[in-house]
Amino acid sequence: LTIRTQDGASPVTVHIYSKSESSKYEIYKKVIVRVLKKTIKVWSKRDNRLKGDCRGLQRHIRLIKSPAVVVDHNTNLEADITNWAVSDPGNIFCHIDKPYLKNQAKEPAMAVCIENINIFARFDAVAAQLFKLDLYQAIVYKAPGQANGKIIEATAAAAWQNGAQPLSNNAQHSFATALQHVVADNNNVKFLAYNNAPPGVPSIKTKSNSKGVIILATNADSAAWIVHTVPGFPAAKTGYSWPVAENARGHLLICLTISESQINAIAASLLLVQPIIHYNDIPKTETAALPYFNKLAEGKIPTLPPFTSRLTIRTQSVATPVTVHIYSKSESSKYEIYKKVIVRVLKKTIKVWSKRDKILKGDCRGLQRHIRLIKSPAVVVDHNTNLEADITNWAVSDPGNIFCHIDKPYLKNQAKEPAMAVCIENNDIFARFDAIAAQIYHILKQQNVRIEMVLLTAIVYKAPGQANGKIIEATAAGAWQNGAQALSSDNGHSFAKTLEHVVGNNNNVKFLAYNNAPPGVPSIKTKSNSKGVIILATNADSAAWIVHTVPGFPTAKTAYSWPVAENARGHLLICLTISETQINAIAASLLLVQPIIHYNDIPKTETAALPYFNKLAEGKIPTLPPFTSRLTIRTQSVATPVTVHIYSKSESSKYEIYKKVIARVLKKTIKVWSKRDKILKGDCRVYKAPGQNTGKIIFATAAGAWDNGASAFTNNAGHSFAKTLEHVVGDHNNIKFLAYNNAPPGVPAIRTKSNSKGIIILSTNADSAAWIVHTVPGFPTAKTAYSWPVAENARGHLLICLTISETQINAIAASLLLVQPMVHYNDIPEAETAGMPYFNKLAEGKIPTLPPFTSRRSIRTENAAGPVAVHIYSKSESSKYEVYKKVIVRVLKKTIKVWSKRDNILKGDCRGSQRHIRLIKSPAVIRDHNTNLEADITNWAVSDPGNIFCHIDKPYFKNQTREPAMAVCIENNDIFARFNEIAAQLENCPQ
């Protein structure tokens, strides 16, 4: 690529050459020399394999001798980490981000070449001495051991000028000026920063070596690209801070002022070298026409994950700081964490207390560095513990003063899973745990960065069967002390005090909580076993990290409630008070173990400079396995029960749900109301139109016409859904429920292909239940006052309430299992669901992994006089069915009219006799409320002919064939008629 700097008087031409790791090209010879068609003189570290190359005519590689002189500053290749070249003959200077080593042929690399005679002359002077046979605007060159740099500018580069100030000064030199809006705030200046060693973050395993900043002004066509060689610099929005340790090494800093139109070309090259993006606040409105930049900013680059990470922090106590080491590994590392990580790093034997399997044994091979297994049972002062009941995993070094908490047991299968160890270096704490480890089996066979943390508050060890714990503090750990109160008490002991602002409210205290078994949520399929809380104060540099072993604890913003059932098991609870600057490093380690984040209210203003924390807070949950399902239920109305069919598909099914599921099942044409894309074309109880704050309502018992909603949805009473949800958002001892939503309330976006939202409610003192199906993200919040998300008024929504008997719940759950819903709340007691195996699997997160791929079930609503049939059709991601045609139409054996967003691939389908898919025209009218597919996020269909209305949880897009999907189809003449009126106008069949 070629760009030109933005200088009306003397623009500078800049050529960018980049290669991906797949190219296998050696960038100096195969890229730069080949493109320039000239000899180049190279200043770079070199290995014993690549030599100067003088073969052939011209187009040589000549190596510059070391040491060299930059005017009056000496430099040498041992201390200088810059890589640059000048053409011979010519006027070109190049900065290369990889040294002249053989292994860079297998790595991504980039060269930025500036075509300017003055800049060239300055570097060519440095390159005056060559090995005989082995061959913008501003640039600062800082030689090893120098605090100041030498500077040249493209407009006045006749000689190197002395830097006006040391680079450590925060003003009065060119780079402090260039970075002033990177290290501080300016509403009109935004930037993206990348560095293979991001500031304040431990080393990441990456083959990229690129460092730089892309800056632009939002109020003018003005931009800059800074390319440099300094690790961990600059830190975004945190004040200028040059890493003084880098004065010992040589560095290059290049600043190029460019027009914004050049940014996309730069990004296209950067994409190949897989840079680590650690900060970006450039708004999308500025980059709408920059596709390569957007890919770069969104991380759409094939980076490899870090496999292991090692960090060291110090607790925040001026008098007695405690050193804490954090070791983490990703599942890709295949390392067994005890032997391959902890022992290898500590270089000592460790004594391990942990459940163990029959594969991993104690390991006494070699000299020292053994793994010795602590005998069970054991004693914590006067509390007995044993491995059958104790779920802690810890180790102590031998010899030494180190105690480690590990989040995975000593089992062979953890080699394939993420894991983390938190190791505390303190004599007194070590001594307490070493006393427990006194008995061991005698003969048994068998990222490296430092940060600083800041005061270990306490460790509580609760032995199995004990209500109280034993406690030690770093400042007074001479002996285990008795816990002042039972852990079930809500005050009077250290952990209740530590968690007071987690379980209660304090405007100045915010936190992120993670737990592989989140409170009030069924088991989630995850390989993580980490549990903890990161807490910070918004009005001071004060924070804490709590690491523990207790499932379902603590519940955020809910009164302290220790799970008494856990008294039967042994537990560890560790509290570390830290400075806020340590949070990012902790998050970097946590990322490797893929924790389940279940609560976070830390404002982004507090974490603007914490890129790894922000990634952690955004939450990435692996999607669950596939299936399709079809169920039919009936609503619980004695007079007029309604039949509801539920069709669902998983992401693996690859079915397009409208055509492949709904139309196939109904065996009818369906008329579809749904957002659609340009691919899928037409192939069909409170309804809220876009922009309306009230809905239109119909009842199965009186559905002759749409009625106006009695009150706005934002009101907490006076309308049907507030009434329906009164025991979901409030408390009632006899009403229990399970809630699922792919965008759970108060939880960061979870990576899932499920789109299902709903609630299953039952009464514990009667055979009475309800199933609510809806389209509203983040709604409702369990046991929290009714709060309609006002932002959703802008979009169209469907809310369907079906009263059912409790015997129908199992059939509903069987279909839901296939669409892998995110269950975010469940308090239905097991005594109520003992005869419901599918519901229990749903509640426990036991998603099926084997066929069938589609399911059809029917239920009937609970109304003796006029029960309504409800059919449930579902498909898993493995079925590969398109749910509308392959499921709904196939089952109904009718045409369906579809309201849904559609794409450019799936069209209306009028082939054959009947069983068509017809697309409903947009805009449409719900009585006197207007709706349109741009704002309406509902997906529904009606049969033609017939009496069936279906709600589908996926739009009419081609890609839903690869995702789980579900359709709930209600067989009722009046409900059908109301939706069929909306479906009056259809798009023409495709020709």
C-alpha cells in the first residue's frame, strides 16, 4: 500500500509492506528488496543463519556494522532493538517490526518505508560502515543508555537535532506533544493503540511484534500514525509515562501525519501482522467506510491464544506487603498445572491437598521438584477434614514459604482445561498450611510478567461439617484463630464484613462476580471452576480480590445468605485487598480460565485503561450442543384452553426455521411477520408495535378483535403482563418459576446462538402453571420490582401467556432443551419436578448432545370447556433444517404467511402445490398501530388455510439453519384471525 502524509507544502510518500505468517516469506529479501528493486543496507539484530547477501547484480542485502554513531550518540546491536534499512541507491528509509532473523519467515511482519531524501540522508550516514562481504514527518532515534533522543523532521532533516528534553519528561519534546491526546482526554481526538506488550498487562504469547497508535480528529480530516518500538507504551488516558527502564535500549519513534482516508490502507496491512489491540475509542461513525479498520478494531484477526501466563503482584500494605504469584493456563496448553506449571515455576517440591484420580499419582522422580500428596483425613487445628468432603485444592512448597490455591483438582483431565493458581509468599500463612500437610504419602509414583498487589487481609478455611471457619491474617498468622461467628451469620465475621457492599448497596463500591455455579442459576456447561469477586471503590484507589470455592455464593445485591448445605464440605475463602492498577493483570489471568461472569456493575469510566478487564466483563460463554424439538401444549383455561405448538432448533441443525421447521410441520403456507434480510424471502397475544408504549391484546376466550392495552407497559400495574408477572418480580411463597433469556437481565451480553426468551411458572399448592413466551431482552428481572426497558418501546414485541397444567411442563422443557436457552433464574423446588426428567435436565443445564435433531410436541391449555392446542416445534443446530420450510411447513402441510426480517438468500417459496412460504408486506397495521420490519423484532406466521398462529424465535434468515430454533404454534380460530388480518398484503411469489 502507498499513502501520503497530510502536508500541503511537502507531503511525504509512505509505502507499507506487510506479510502474514502463512506467506513464509523472509521480509527483507523476499518483500522489501523485491519491491524496491534495489540493494538495502540493514541495521538489525541478526542470527547465525541469515547473512548479508551480495549474490547477483544489485538487489543485495548489506549489513551495517555495529557499533554505530547517531551524530554524537553511540549505539550498538546488543542494546538497540530497532530494525531499519535504507535503499542503495535511493531516498528510502524503512522501519521493520521484525529483526533480520531466519524465524521471521514464519511470522507476520510489516515494513513502513518513507520516501524522503532528507530522512534517508540522516539514516544513510549512520549506515556508512558496512560489512564488506556479509554482505511524516518526524523521527526520534534514542540510542542505548541515552535519556534524550535525536530528531529529524521531513521538512528539515538536514541533520540530526538534539531532543529538546529527555523522553521521560511529559512535555516540551515532540513525542510528548504527539501523544498529548493519547495520554489525556480531548473530546475531538480518538485513537486505536496496539502493542505486542500492552501497558500494564502481562506478556501475551503472540508472534506479532508491532507497536503503534492510529489517531484521528472527529471534527476535521486530520489523522496521525505513530509507529514505535517501545513495549508497554503509551498507556491510554493515564498521563504520559515513559518507561525509564527502556533508556538502556535503543528505540525508534516515527510520527506520520496523514489524512483519514489513509487509515483503511494502514489497517489492511496491520491485519496481516495480527497486532494486539489494547485500546480503541474511535466511534463507528468515523469508520463506517473503513472496512479493514473495522476488522482490525473488532479483532477479526487469526491470533493464537496465550497458553500460559505467570504474574506476580504485591498486596497493598506499606508495613507488610505480601507477594502473590498468579499462574494461569488455557485449555489449549495441554499442561497439567501442578507439575508442568507450578512445580516448574517454583523449582521446588510441592505438597498437594486435592481430590485425585487413579491416573495422576505423587511424583518423586528426579532430584527435588516432586509432587507429594497430603494424606486424608487431616486436621485444621482442631477441625477435621477429608478429601471426600473437602473441595479445596491447595499446595505448599517444600522447602519454602509459599501457599497456593488452585482452582482445579489434581485430576488428569485438567490438563485439557483452563486452570489458575494463586500463590501467596508469606512465612506465617505457609506455616499454617504446612502444619496441615505434615502427613504425606511416602513413596508415590508417578505469561511471565510481574505486577504488584497490596495487602492480604484474610484466609478462612472451613472444614467439612463445621459451621465456623478457621482464620489467619497475613499480619497475624502465627496460628489459626477460631472464626468469630458461623459463616451462615450475616455479620460478626470477616467474610460477612468483606462482602457487605456485594450483598448490599453502596454507591461508591462496584464489583464483578464470577462463579462456575452462579447463584440461583442451574449448572452451566463450562470447564471453568473459578469462583471469586473483584471489588473496587469509585472514590478511592482501593480494591479487593476475593477467591473462594463456594458454589452459588454470594448473590449480588441480595442479603447475605451462606448456603448452609455447603457446611458439609470443606471450603477456602481468600480475601486480598489490592490497588486498582492490579485489576487488569488479574483479569488477564482470569481470561485464560474462562470464568462465568454473573454480575458486573463496575462503570466503564473506571476501567477505560483496563483492556483485559473489559474483555473479561464482556463475558464469552461457549455455546452448548445441538438439537431440534417439536412440542405441543395447551394453555390452562377451563373454558377455552389454547393449543400451543413449540418448534425449536439448535445452532447445529442448520435448518432455516420458517421454511424447514414451521412450514414443514404445519404443512401449510405461512404468512410471516418478521425482520428479514436480503437473502430469505417469503417461503406466518399482546402485540406491541414499534414506537408504542401500550400494546394490543387478544384473549383466546374473546379474540374477536384486538383490544387496546389498559396501560403503558412501563407501568407496574393495570395491564395484563404486569399482573402475569407479579409473582416473578415480587415474592410469593407458593409461586416458583424458571426464567430464560438469551440476554439475561443485568448480565453482559453472552455469546450464544439461542434467541429464546420466556418463563415457566408454577404454583406449589395447586396444579396450576403458566408459560410466558416473549421477545424482550433483559426482561423481567427476577425478584426485582417490575421495570419495563423503556428503550424497547422503539421496537415491536410479542408477549404470549399460556396457562397450563403442571403436567405440560415436562413437554415444554423437552423442546427447550434443544434450543439451549440461557436459564438465568430458577427457584422451582425439586419436590415439584421429581416426575419431570426433561425439566430437571433443563434446570441443571444438561443439554443433550445426541440426536434427535428435531422435535414435535403438543400440549393443551388448561380449560375443560375450550382447551387450546399448542404445538411446539424445535430443532437443534445439528439438524441443519431451515425451521420455516423444513419444520413448520412440513409439519402443518400448509402454506404459511411469514412476518419476519429476511435476508437476500431465502425468498418466498411458491414451488409445488400448496405448502408455500409467502412473505407479508412491510409496513403493516395492528388495528390502529403501525409496524414495520425495520423496527419490529417479532417473527410470526399464520397458516393458509387454517387456524394456526406461530411465534418463532429466529428470523427468516439463511444462517438460522445452523442455529437452534423453536416455534410455538397456537391452534385457535380467533387468535389466528387477528394475526391473519395483519397478513392481508403479501409480497409476490419470486419468479
